[in-house]
Amino acid sequence: MRRSEAEAGFTLIEMTVVMAIIALVASLVIISLPGTGRTRLKAVVMETEALLRQERLAAILTRSDRNVLLDGQNRTLVGDDGNAVVVPRDVTIDVLGAAAASYGRSLVVAFHPDGGSSGAVLRLAREGAGYEVRVNWYSGKVSIGAE
């Protein structure tokens, strides 16, 4: 047998490396499938917190009540100034303390000129990961907590 015939074919190490590369590519494809990952969920929570803080500050500066509403049909949180946060379809949103719905929208929280609010807790979750955005009724302070 000549030397070139003995070296023909693949070694076990080469096959193992190829299998590892295929597994890595497959795992990257699964991760990149559409949907909301933990990072996107956290981003939505932070956008919600920013919207609530902005409306609280606007209430203090304009010396008038400001509201944040939940448009259930479009899955959007909307402030009085028109700023909005869209909640992805695969994220569940539970609002504790929401007022009755009118025109497809329900009041999530009302901020008062003194900085106080009606108070609210918004729970945003996806596949076991979840966060709570809390609005203190007395001080109007907005905070985030992990579930």
C-alpha cells in the first residue's frame, strides 16, 4: 500500500471538529429565531420605566395630571404626550390597579402635580423570566424588580 492511499479519508479528530462546528451553527440558528429574548424583555421593561418617569416629571412641570394608558388591542403603553412603548406579542403584561377600560384603552397610572400617583404594578414576563415595574402611589417613584 502506498503512503497516499494510507492517508486517504478523515481522522476521528477531523470528524469531531466538523460535528462541533455543526452543533455551534445549529445553536446559533435556534438563538436567532424570532421572539423576545431576555435582553429584549429587559429593554421593554426599561422603556416602560422611562415612559412612566417622563410622565411623572411632565405632571410636576406642567402642574397638571398626566396619564399612562394601555391600548390592549395594539399592545402599547401610551403617555399623554404621545410617547409609546410597544409590548411584543410573546410577552405577557399584567397590570395591577388598572382602571376600567374605555375606547379599548385602560388607565395604568395617573401622575399628579405634587409628584404622587394612583400607583400601579406592571408585570412583564416571557417564558419564566419576568420583571415588575412598580409605581409608588404616595411618591410616584418608579422602580424595577425581578420576579
